[in-house]
Amino acid sequence: MAVELKQLPTQLTALDVMSDAPVIPVIVLNNVSDAVPMAKALVAGGIRMLEVTLRTPQALACIEAIARDVPEAVIGAGTVRTAADAKAAADAGARFAVSPGFTEKMAQAAQDAKLPLLPGVATSSEVMMAREAGFDHLKFFPALQAGGIPMLKAWQGPFFDVKFCPTGGVSPSNAAEFLMLSNVICVGGSWLVPADVVAAKDWAHITRLAWDTALLRPRNS
């Protein structure tokens, strides 16, 4: 049975995206035909903020298909690196964007396209740059390689007004530990959509993986 989801505002904020569920799935799709059934499987398990990364030639078509055929999903674009990426994502129907890093030009393009953006940061200087540009909900990437939980704990003092979505090396084995931190709202991870499970079109398995996120510690607000 599908999970009942709360109503969202028409114009999303980064906080809306990050606080909807403990995990934002990081999705890489190679076949457009997989996009809609995969999205439906995740939504059935209570996960509707879907980050389809712009890492394959089919990504924009996948975003467009989900936006058109799975209205209960909230489709976003990941690996947004340029202003052109942001515009193309918005044109395809994306409702939010996630980037691996931060540039003012790309951030402005996301704002122009009315896409809530989770810009990626890995250092204190990058956090300060993003904060100066008006962003206080950030993606911490690559989380483990950039210092993981100890780094996030160190940032709790100087960046008390910033919340993070750690991504990169986050898995079911450590996600709950990340989510216990006061400055972490959600995590990003690819384990909800394993490549072999998608290839096998085992959509019921993906729904079960989505259900399992309910076992994680409730995200902070």
C-alpha cells in the first residue's frame, strides 16, 4: 500500500526538499523506459524527492518523463554544474536542482529558473561563499572524503545557521549517524536505486528499500 504524503506548496524551497524524507535518492538512469516505473516505486515507498543526475545522455528525457507521468513525484536534477544545466533541467520539468559545487553564475541561473538549489560545498570557505550568496541549505559533498561526521560536528559552531544534506559515501550503515547531527536534515544516497535492481526492473524491491528509510532516525527540522 502506498504511503500517504503531505501536501507541498506550489513553489518549493530548499527546506521543503530536504525535510520531506530522511533520504534523497541519487539516481543515475541509462534508459528512459525505467524512469516512470522507478519513480512510482519510490513514491509508493514514501520517497518523492527524486534527484536524477545529469550524468547520462538520457537524464533530461528521464526528468521530462517523470514530470509528465508521475505527478505525485517531485523531480529534481542533480549534477547541475552550469547555467545551461539549470535552464535545461527547468525546461525538462525539474522542480529543484542539486550541484556538486558552487558558482555564483550557476546559482543565479537556478534562481532565475525558480529552482530551489542545494549547492555542494566541501570546505569552510565554500560554505561562507554560499552563505554570502543567500544559501543556508547546502549539500555536503563528497561527505566522507571531505571529513564526514567530524567535519559536520566542527561546523556546528561557526555555521550554526546552516543545514546540510551529506552525500557521497553515505549508506544504510552510516545514514542514521549522520541524521543524528543537529545540522543535518537529510542525506543523499544511491542505495535506494541500485543499478542491478533497476536493470532487473525489480520495482517492488525499490519500494521496499524506500520503506526501509522510515527506520532511520527522524530528520531534524
